[in-house]
Amino acid sequence: MNVQWIDSHTLVLKLCEQLQGQSRLAVDTEFVRTNTYFSQPGLIQVATDSTIYLIDPTGLRRADIAPLGDRLFAADVQLLMHSAGEDLDVFRGLWNRLPVNLFDTQIAASFVGFDRQSGLQRLLKNALDIDLAKEETRSDWLKRPLSESQLHYAAEDVRYLHKLADVLEDKLITLDRMDWFQQESRALITRYENRPADDQLYLGFGAGWKLKPQQQAALRYLAGWRERTAREINTPKTFIAKDANLYGLVENRPKSKGQLAEIGLQSSQIRKYGDQLIEQVEIGYQQPIPDPLIPRPLSKSQQRFYKELRKVVSDQAEKLQIPADLLSSKANLVDYLLSRGTSAASPYAGGWREQAVQPCLDAYCESSDHEANQHEDSAAHD
């Protein structure tokens, strides 16, 4: 395949003309995200079935590269990608847009008998018997000029995606799972479109249920403040304070930098953010009690029943030959368990899992309830 280098607005416009009429484009990105909040794009790879384009965004303005976004995210274009999650972050940073029609080969592979987390190298070997070298995985993609090895690696990441997508699509159609796959692809886009609001991040601190309500109020405020600050100054949030540090801050309510060191903050964090952290903890303690509070973990009896339900999921996944964690996440299974006997909707309602796994879970629960009632009746009779 022909490989072309694109590094100017003029060449971007020419590229967009060449991509007109292309209904499927293989896409990947290379980026760096070690010392920043936002991914720093180093390269964008776009491939038709005959040509690979390597687009260098490092010297281009947003306006220069905007036409490429218009073409990639057009309603009549399907993007072929592998494990697109982190690339979607790059798209949002460059264009504040996401694909309309995504064919993620990693998601497709998980529905047709391959591992859910199959890397591109392993998937190409298993599906097409193609060996793909991955020697540049940890390259510095912002350094210029890129080496020949880097350019080869980048091109290889999109070279075979058309062929791979064709094979996986045929398998999806044969297994009658195209609708399942499309729903899962849309769900991935939706997750990136609807990231949790800053003031809801505290709900991800599972161990926070142990905190007193006012401490949870402080945690909610502090987690949101950390996220906003990291975003504003474009630094990783862990550079400000790690999750474990936030627990320590709200539990100990430090008044001095010395106390910050005692709860595990590093000297660099204390030097840069110490005064702010002490101030923000106090502000957090003045916030109203959050609603909801962080949920408590399952009780022992619920944990036992959860393990039984997990086994039902595993058995059904084996029958369908799809990964168990794709069939049901832990969070969804817990929500299902907690929804029993309440007016809450099943987490599987309205999606492909309502057909694929919920009937098995419902049947098991009904059987368990029946056995429990029989046991109670027998005990009462005795």
C-alpha cells in the first residue's frame, strides 16, 4: 500500500478531497499522556483499502486540521478502529467530536469467539495469520523527526483493518450478532459522550462508604476540585493528589503541610498544591451532605448470592462463546441483584443483554426463591 505523509493545511485539504466517497476508513492515533491531563496527539493514521495517510498534527493549528474531522465524522463514513477508547479521547481533544459509525474490531472480535481484550497483534495472527511487530509501543510520538521504525509501526496499525473488519463482519452476520455488536459500539460512544460530572466522581470511591456523611461531602467536593484543577492546568490528577491521598485528607482534615506529609503526600505535591489542598478540604467540610451517599458493599448473604449469579453468567457466556465480563459487568450484576423485589428497572432492560443473559438470571432467581419458600414451609411443618 502507498503511504503518504501529511503535515500542512494544504495537504490536509487535498487529503479530504481524496477521501470523498470513501465509506469506510481505517483510523488509529499515536499520542503521549504521561505529564498531561489531555492526550497529546503525535500522529493520526488514516487508511483506505489502497493508501495509508500519516497525518502530523504537531505543527498544525486546530483550524488547519478541522476539515479532516469533518470527513472522519461524516454521517456516511464508518470508522474501522481497534480498541478505540483512548483514541476517542484524542478525537475529543482535537475536534470535540466522536464517530457517528464505529466498527471497533476488538469489540467485534469478542462477539465471535476471541478474547475480549485481544490486542491487534494477537487478533491479526489468530484471525488472518498475519504477524505484526509491536516494537514501538512506548515511543515518544511527539519527537521529530519520527524514525523509520516508528513510521512503519504506525502504518501497520491501520494496514490490515479493512481486511480484519471484513472477516469479523462475516462472522457477526453468520452468528446473527451484528445487532449486539452495533449496540455495544454505540454504548462505547455514549460512555465517552456522557462522562460523569465532576460532582459525581465521588461515587467511584468505593471505600468511601465508611466515611461519615460530612466526610463524604468533603470527598465529593475535593474529588471535583481535583478534576477541575487538573483539567485547567493540564496535568494528571494524580500529580495533585492520588485517590488514597483524598481519603487521608477528608479523614484527617490536616491544618499544616507537615500533616500533609504524614498522610502520604509527596514533597512535590505539598510544595505545589499543599496550601490549596488544606483550604479545599475546609471548604469541602462546609458542603451539604451528598445525595446519594456512597453505597455500602453487598452484605455477606448478598455476596454469596452474587457469586451464584456470577456462575450463571459464566455458564451462559460459555454457551454463547463470548467473554463473561462482556455478557455482564460486575456493576450491572450487582445492580440486577439489588433491583430484585423493587421497582427499579433491570440494568439489562432494552439492550442485547435482556435477551442474552437476563432470562437465565431470572430463571435462577425464581428457582432460588421457590426452593427458599419450600425450605421455609418444611421448617414450619416440622
